[in-house]
Amino acid sequence: MFSSDLSSRKTRISAHFIDAAPAEGELVTVEGWVTYYDEVEKSWKPLENAEVRVYLDGRELGETKTNSYGMYTFSFLAPYTGRHKVEVRLRKKPGYEASSKTIEFQVLKGEEKRRIGRLARNIVVLIIAAIFLLFLTLFVVRIF
């Protein structure tokens, strides 16, 4: 995060991915919120109608605005496989500092993502089966 003008209100911007491991060509959505520090109330408040620019590996992808809750969302197609950086920047708004946040994500090959999905599904099934067996064991022990 960076700040510029000391006479302006402090700001902060957050960012996260809906899916931090998309496959090539899948939709990637980054979302977050922008807040400013209210010196009178000593609390962070949402900054509405703020312009947020989105960059992928240093190249500008586009711009979005925050809603009345300070939330923003931006979607784009996943590039080639590998690690990538997304930077979200709050454009300087009169009376507020500019700020930014950089996050990374991994683009997978389609088959690799499907394999990971199957593995995750199998792990969840095993956990559910283990919990069921635990409850069954406790039930049988109580009966005898």
C-alpha cells in the first residue's frame, strides 16, 4: 500500500480472488473494499464511488468503482499458465490518499485443475466417512 498527500485522509484497499487458481481462459474475479480513516470517529469507513484501477503483471486491464459499501469487483480472463500479479490501485480522490494492493494467483492447466478438484472432493468424502464412523462407533459403544 502506498500513500501520498499527508493532508489527505488515510485510505486502505483490500483485494482477494473468488478463485485464486483458475484454469487458462477461465474468468478471474478480484474483489475487495476501499476504506478511509475518519479522524473524528476514530474508525475506518467505506469510501463510495471511488475509482479502482486493475493491473495484471503491470499492464492496466481496466477500471471499476466502489459501491455505497466501499466494495468493488472486477473480472477478466485468466492468461497463460503460471504465476501472475494483480495490482489494484485507488485513484487519487480529492481529500483522500491514493493506495494500492498487490496479490498473486496461479493459472493452472485445465486438466491440472480438474485433478485437484477430484482430489479435494475425495478428501471431503473421506472426512465425512470418518465422522460418520466416529458417530456410529460412539452410538454402538453407548448401546452396550
